[in-house]
Amino acid sequence: MEILLEHGPATREEVAEYLQTYKGVKNVPSPNSISALMSKNPQVVIVGKQKVEMTIGINTHHMLFDIDRQVIKDKGDLILTRPISVMTPKERKTATQCPSCGRTRIMPEQSDECLSCIRQ
Ligand SMILES: [Zn+2]
């Protein structure tokens, strides 16, 4: 998710390329599993399609993924919007259920509502 935040909208192939150049990423997921991961993650939105020329005359469209910038403004916001399915055990302990939307999130300081509810 940090990749999308830093680079802006990207297709799954571009995300795979970024991951490859990232240090410390040993097993780069395939473009297919990247797009599956991203469409499951509520932090990610589809912002459009990019025309990709495969061979001469044949074009295909790839979905452009981006971080939900209405809600997520900087790196610190990523952890506050993280769904429980990708939280670490430590994060799960501090997460509580948001009274407004019912989702389990880590709450921003001095707030009863989750970040998504505050920003929307
Ligand atoms: Zn909420």
C-alpha cells in the first residue's frame, strides 16, 4: 500500500515492478495475486483504466489502482484504515469496533470514530 501512496495510481504490473525494485521483498507476488489482494483491500480504489498495447493493433485495458485518497492522506493513516484481516496480532489488540460503521479499526487519538467515518 505504501507503493501506491508514494507513486500514485498504478496497474498491477506496475506494482509488481515496484515490488521487485524494493529491497527486502523476496517473493514478489504475481500480477494476478496482486490484483486479487488489492481488490479485497478497502484501502484501495479503482481509479480508471490504462490502455496497454499488447501487439500491434490489439489493445487491452488494465485497471488502475490507487489508495483511497479521500480517507488516506499520509503514511500514518494507512495503519488507521487497515482492515482487521491484515493487522498484526499487536494491532488487533488495540483495534476496537467503530460505533458509526461497525468496522474494527485502530482509532485515531482522541476519537471514537474510525478515520474513514471522520473523513467521509
Ligand atoms: Zn467507522
